[in-house]
Amino acid sequence: MSVNEERDLLIQQGLSRRVEVLGRYWSCPEPRCPRHDPTSSPFVLLPLANGSRLVCDQHNLEMVDMGPRPRVAQLKVMQNDRERHRFTVTQDEPLIVGRSPGPTDLSPFLDETARRGVSRAHLRFDLDSNWLMVTDLSLNGTVLILRDGTRLDLHRATHSFTVGDRARIHPSLEIIRSGRRYPLELSAHRRTPRRWSSEPPGSTASFWNPP
């Protein structure tokens, strides 16, 4: 999903000027509604803005604020300027990227020569309530290219990481931050989903992680 597609969905739900809504869980009072338990739903289903009210667009019931949703930031692996993979960083859950086996393994995007310059734990990303930070953990360092073109030699150091910045691990491999406000992936620590349906309701603007 692109930034433009996300914007269109937010406009559809009347939330384009109420982005603070995205930082909270919203529950429909109807127990059988997919929105009733937003912390375990397999889909991220947004409320509908109806004037000053936030309602369920399936039952037209006023949504209940269930509290803050952990912040998430989406990272994209770019190989020769082409997107190859995405990672999600969740608030207060550091993410380490490198050659270690697992979902953040960069090995598939590195040839034998490039692998020698990439550490098993190369970069760590930390997200708090305000900032996404990147820390170099590697032996060879990382070139951090800021959105204004400034180049920094990030070697065992930490710096903020915002939209437009690039962490260059290898001349052909960079990590950038997605410009989307509401990343597609759900938080990794969510409970096992309780499903009412195999598909989200058709009228819902949903941020769904397809298989």
C-alpha cells in the first residue's frame, strides 16, 4: 500500500484531519462486530467520522476509546533503488537488522562480497513515543544520508531516523523509512486473532496485511 492509497482510505473514513485517532484502539459495542476487540482482530479496522462522533460504519454505534495503540514505524529495504522487503519497528521493542537468521535477515539481498561488510547485528532501530532512532552496531559502520543530503559516518553511534533519511549498509543496499502514518503490519506482540470472518467487511477502510 502506498502513501497515496493510505491517504485515500483516511479520506474515505473522514480521518484525514484527525490523525490522532490512529494512535488509539477503537471498539464497537456490538460483541459480534469485527471491531469489538481491536487488540485481537486480524485486521486494523478504522472508525468512521460522523460529524464530531466516531462510529462503526457497520452498526452506526459510537466507538469506545480503548486506550493508546503502540506506535509503529515501517522500514523498507532498498536494493539498487528497488524495494525488496519491509520491517516494522514497534514502540519500545528494538529491532536489530543484519545477517542473523530471521525476519530481519539481509543476507538474501547481499552477494558474497557484500556479506563480508555487513555484520550479523548491523543496525538497531528504537522507537519511543516521539522518535525513531538508528544505532550502528557493526564493525564497518554505516553511511547515514539525511534528507538534506548531509552524509554522516555512523559507526557505533546513534542518530534520529526520519522520512527521507537513508541508512546505506552497502553501495547497493539501503534502509529507508516509509512515509506512511499507519503501517500495514500489526504489532508482533498481539494475541492470537479471534476471527468472525475470513475477510474484512467490504465497506470498511481496512489496513490489511495480505498473505
